[in-house]
Amino acid sequence: MIKKLQYKFIGIATASVFVMLLMVLGLINIISSVRNNRETTLLLEYIAANDGYIPSIGSHLEQHGDLDSLLTPETQFETRYFSVWVQEDQVVDVNIEHIAALEYNEAGQYALDAIRKGQQRGKDLWNNRSYDYLIEDREPSGKLVVVLDTTKLYYSTVTLVRFSAYCGMVMIGIFFLMVSALSRRVLRPIIDNMESQKQFITNASHELKTPLAIISANTEVLEMTAGESEWTASIRNQIERLTGLINRLIALARLQEGGESKLTNVPASAIAKDVAASFAPVLKQQSKEYTYEVEDGIEILADERSYHELISILLDNAAKYCDDKGKVELHLTKKGKQSHLTVSNSYAKGADVDYERFFDRFYREDQSHNSEKKGYGIGLSMAMEMVKQFKGRIFAGYKDGVITFTVII
């Protein structure tokens, strides 16, 4: 159990940091991509506004609004672009003075292909290079296609994404190793507290057995000398109840220690039929309707004695909380590779019950603990621990006046 807690802590901590890094690095890449796309669009619009050219910019720059940070005296020499005039699907003029990667015919063909796509603004990879284009309708002169070579920008963006991914993975790896190394130290107070609780339960249970044995012996002496009375009978009932509670506490402590049960293939169908049949006289005596259906040949990976106890706990709980003259049902079926065990009982008062707390230790639906229903409030907690050992799931639900416990293994 401590190992599971440690692994859970490591997993949650690592997942949290992973999500945080993903959000931070993703935001950085998104902001960078949006900024680059914005700057490219502004530059394309500027070139288009000057009929396919970047005019010479002197040392005294004019005010261009958002373009102020992009336009310098070197912009016309640094920017790789070309422009094409197209009229009636025919290339009229091509300006390739500021690009060396394309010939006249190639630039014209690219412009025609861009127009056929029907998009005013676009981006694509062509001949292993990245281009952004803008198309403006200049009727009656035709259409002006301005194309910007953004290959360097594209590969710098790809590099940023890869670098972010590599850095993120390295940081997650380092964090995982650090958390793994320090997790036991971080969880030490919780582990010590859990160990102390288990030790206390075990020690207290063994210590209580001695006075109970003495009380039982003294009760027998009283009955031999003064005869049996309602008082001695009450003492015996309480001794029996305390003994049962002690045995349950010891069993629960052992279950939570883990590692004791060896899981093997057990005949689930045979065990379910045996336990179900043993409860028939009890429920008949309580005037409750009882049916059970068990599919033959089902085997599961579990501990035979624990699985037997698991079904007993669920049926005992169903009998205890079933309405007067109500109905109890047990079903065991095979669905795919998993076995589905359901134990249900009619329970008219169950609409407002907190079923998520049913598996809490010492939890009882009757919080006054004065209920006539016998029990210690740890049976379902034991059932939960057993199912965990079997690597299965257990949950409770309520519908149409019936409470159902489902075990999937």
C-alpha cells in the first residue's frame, strides 16, 4: 500500500509538472507563431500596397504604424520576395529581382497555382521552401500576387518547437528522477502515521484479547455459581461482539499490509454458488425473497479464501440493510475477459445515502451507531482492500429503490 501511495504521488506530481510545462511551452510557441504570422501579413500587405515592390527606405523613416519595427533601410535587401501580375489566367509581368530560388516561369506558375486555390492569403511548401502569399484583385489591371519567402522563419519555428519539446522532456525526466528520489522522504510523515495506526490496531487487538478472555471466564464462573441470567447473557453477547470486532480489525490490518495473498486461478463460479447457497436459510428466516444466478465455468485471478470472504461480506451487508420482506439478488457473469459480480437488495431509504463513503472504515449509514442492525462498519472497507489485491474494482449504486454493489475482476 505504501508503494502504491508513493507511485501515486510520483505520478500526480509528474503529471502536474508535465501539464504546466506543456501549457507554458505551448503558449510560447503559439505566441511566437502568431507574431510571425502577423509580421508576415503586414509585410505582404506593404509590398502589395507598393505594387509588388519594397521601396527604398531612407535613414529618416516615415511612420508606418505596426510596420515601424519591421522597416529599416536594409529591409529591401534582406527580404526575399517576388510578385506576379496575372490577367485572365495569363501571367502578364513577373518581378523576381529579390529572389534567387525561382526562375521566371516557376514564379508565374506558382502565382497561377495560388490563384486556383481561391484563397486571398495562404501558406505552403513548394520545392522544399516555405512561401506565404497574398492575392489582391486590381481590376481592370488583373490580379497582383505577392509571395514572401519565409523559409528561414519556417525552419526557425520548427527548431523552436523541437527545442521546446526536447527541453520539456529533459525537464520532465529530471523532475521525475528528483521526485522519485525524494518521494519517500516527502511521504515519510504519512507513512509513519499509517505504520503507527496499523501497529496500534494490531497491538491493541492482541492486548484486548486477554481481558476479554478473563471476562468470559468470570462470566462462566458466575453462571456456575448463580445460574444464567439476562445480565450474564448480555455480557456474553458483548464479548462475542468485541471478539468479532478484534478479529475484523486484525484481518483488515493484514490486508492493508499487502503482499500476503498469492493470486491464482480460482473457481469463482463454484465459490459464488457455495456462499450464495449458505445464505439462503438466513434470508428465508428473515422472510426476504432471495435469488442468485451464477454463470458456470468462470475463473478469476484471486485468493480463494479472500474471494469467499468478499462474497460473504457483500451478502451479509445486503441481508442486513434489505427492507423487511424485501429482495436480495446475486449475479455472477462473464463479460469479455472480466467477471462481474453484483449483489443487490431493496432499500427504500437509500435515496439520500452517500454511497461514496460506504467503503470508509467504521462508516455506517446510521450515524447514531444505535441501529438494531449488527455490524462494525469495516466489512465493506475489507471488501475494498480485497478487491484492490485482486486488481479489480468495486463500487456501489442506487436506482429505483435498489442498492447494488458491483465487483469487476
